[in-house]
Amino acid sequence: MPAYHVLITGKVQGVYYRKWTVAQAKHLELTGWVRNLKDGRVEAFIQGSEINTKEMIAQFHRGPKHAKVNDVKAIKTDKDLTLKHFRKRDTR
């Protein structure tokens, strides 16, 4: 089960990016979280099957309807076996 730490830049706050991410991640049966960062980026941690994590990373590049994604950095990382769901976290 691969895991990725992801940073998304562009117009990704105030466009329901986190809500959209939660819906997409649940559809792909991923666990993890998503949150806004004070510098305007969105940060996420995703884990699940190889095919579904790759699909989610591809979807991060598109984003929801009103987003304008400039860049997505996805770095493979250690799994977090304590996560059971996908959810929004508070801004950091």
C-alpha cells in the first residue's frame, strides 16, 4: 500500500478543493487527510492501492471546477496504519 505526501499550488483555496479531495479520495477508497496551508497551498496525505493513489495524484492536477492548479508535488512516504478514513484537517 503506497503512501504520498502531496503539496498542491495555484488557486486551490476558496474553490472547494478540500471538499472535492475528500469526495474523490473516498470514491477511490483512500485513507488520509487534506488541509489548507497558510501560504495558500493545499497539503494532503494519501494512501491506498497503487492504482488508486496514482489516479488521485492525476486528479490533483485537475482539481475541482474553479481551481487553477499550477503544480503538484507528490513524494512517496511511509504509511500511517492508524488512519482508517479520509478527512479534512484544520489549516496549518
